[in-house]
Amino acid sequence: MNTLPRRLGQRIKALRRERALTQERLAERADISVSFLSMIEGGRRVPHLSTVARLADGLELPLVELFSFDAAVSRATPRKPKAA
């Protein structure tokens, strides 16, 4: 299942790990509980937009970057060139 909450959670988790942040540290920065962050990263909870904005601030990036799913996929999985 590739739903928006799942993709958003995976993106937040990947960005958190890139920045070498623990769930505890990011939760503290975003002023949410660690258990709530865990549920967001697992795609089990859908955060309010204000929470998403605080997570972006905690990750020190623009809000729009959390929704750059294609950019994350293209960096992780190189695309094959199209045949002419």
C-alpha cells in the first residue's frame, strides 16, 4: 500500500536519518511525543498540517521538501534511460 500517509512517514524517517537525528530529538524539536512521531513514520497516523510544518522546522528544511517524493525516489533508484 503506497498511501500518502505512508509515503510522508517514510520521507520524514529518511530525512531524519540523513540528519542523524533520533526520534527523540526530532520529536522534541517538533514538540510532539516520540510515540506520535513513530506512528507518523510508520504511516499509522496522519499529522495535522501544523505538525508537519513543525517537523519540517525540526528537520531544518522547507515544508515543501517533505512532499518531494519523486526527488527521494529518483535519488534512491536511478532511472533507466529510455530507448530511442
